Amino acid sequence: MKRRLVFALTALALTLPAMAQQDRNLRVIVPYPAGGNADNIARLYAEALGKKLGRPVVVENRPGAGAVIGAQAAARAPADGNTLFVAPTGVFVVTPHLTKMGLDPLEAFLPVAKLTSWIPVMVVRKDFPANNFNELVAELKKNPGKYSFASAGPATMTHLMGELMNLKLGVKTVHVPYKGSAEFIPDLISGRVDFVYDSVVIPQVKAGQLRPMVSMVNIHHPELKSVPTLKEVGVDLDTPNWYGVFVPKGTPSDVVDKLGEASREVMQSMDTDKLTKMSMAASYQGPAEFKAQLAKDDALMKDVIQKAEVKMQ
């Protein structure tokens, strides 16, 4: 009788922590304010993940210091699989090469899944003297330093894509930084700047005010399906423009794998219309594949930041 009681109590002791962990809310930390793409993607993901796992999932916005505050908060969370971190490319393979973050994101986190790819498009002013991408490259090579590209600000992906293209194509174009993507649209339409690498201008493209040249990732923009990708025009470059989910280092591998598989199922059933409105596409990668992608992207962005002497303001 005593032995049975001991066994029962032991089993209960082992079961209670697991039950308690399952009853806890999952927390998704986003290092940006509510309303932006990172927040919108995190909320779509959190809602679907909660339904998949049958557990409450709460999104927590921790903005500030160029995403550093949110990254630090997520990295310091218990490594038990109950805290997830949703962030874009820049947090992991751009910011660490430009400023002190107080942590190395590639060391502080384990990748769970790449969720989506942002699909920026190279768009030129309406009267730019080129009818397609190959003609554009020829024009840039013939006139080094003559043409300018706008960006949403120094060291943003809209800036770094321009520097990547300069290096990859062997051309020289002038960077003109703005305070956000919306700021450069009037100047692009009026011809004060010549082109951009962004998706914010898709409405102006559809209205005939601007002309698209090429998709900056090897995915066609869902609203501009006839616009070729870089690979299709012969450029061996797939610019890093993803959103991914991570957990603190030390999280058990079986927990990472389960979250990765759940993320795969979530992205398979994601509402594509909602993603399209953000110029996004579901592009899942599991933990191992995403880890390899991170290493590749980190080397690429470190190289362009050094060669183009990119600085944060």
C-alpha cells in the first residue's frame, strides 16, 4: 500500500510541472511598436499558433533602441519554449554589425522557423531611360554616379539593397536617405530621385506613375506577377528580407523541433491575402535550414556594410 502511494505521489510530482507549463500562456515578443509589419505578422502567427497548440498566445510589443530592448528582453526569458521572439532580417544580420546591442543575436537565440519573405521591387521613375532591367544595368554602367536611389533611411534594408546591387552589378549610384518610405514617393514620381528598392510604391506602379524593373527576392510579387525576379534576369542574388521566429538559447531541442513543426503547419494555412497586403509571402524554413540561411545572410550583410562603409545615424 505504501509503495503504491509513493509511486502515485512520484507520478503526480512529475506530471504537475508539465501540466503547469502547458497551462501557461505562450508569449511572443516583438521589438517594434504595434501596427507595423513585424507586429502584424507576429499577431497573425500568434493567433494561428494558439489555435494549433490549443494554448493562449500573447503578443508583447517591446520597442526601442532599434529593436535592442525587445531582443534583450526575449534573450533573458526562461529557455523553456514559452517565450518566442519574432523579428526581421535587420535585427540578426544588420544591426549587430553597426552598433553595440549588448548581445549577439546569433548566439543568444535559436532559430525556430523562417515565416515569411518581404518582396521589395526595384521601381524606377516613369521616364527612366530603360525599358527593362538589362537596359537599366547598361545605362547605370554607362553613367556612373549619375543616377540616385532613395531609401527609408541609412542602414535600412531599402538602403542596403541599393548597396548590394551596386557591388553585385559593378555600378555606382548615389544613395539619398529619407525619413521613412512614404517620404520619398513624391520625389520619385517627380523625378528628383531615379529609383527605389521597396514595396510601398506598388499602388503608384499599378496606377502607371512608376515602372517596376525586378523583384529583389526570388519570389514574384503577387500583385506584379509579370515582373521578373533577380534570378530570372541572371543576377545571382537573393536579398535577405525575411521575418522569423526564435527562442532563447538553451531551449531544449525537442521543444524547438515541435515549435518548428507547428510553425510549418501554421504557415501552410496562413491567409495569403493578408500577407499580400504587406507585400509578403509565406516562405517557411525549419530550424536547421533557417540556421544555415542565417549564417549565409550574416556573411553577405557584413560584407556589404564593410565595403560600402554603411553607418547608422
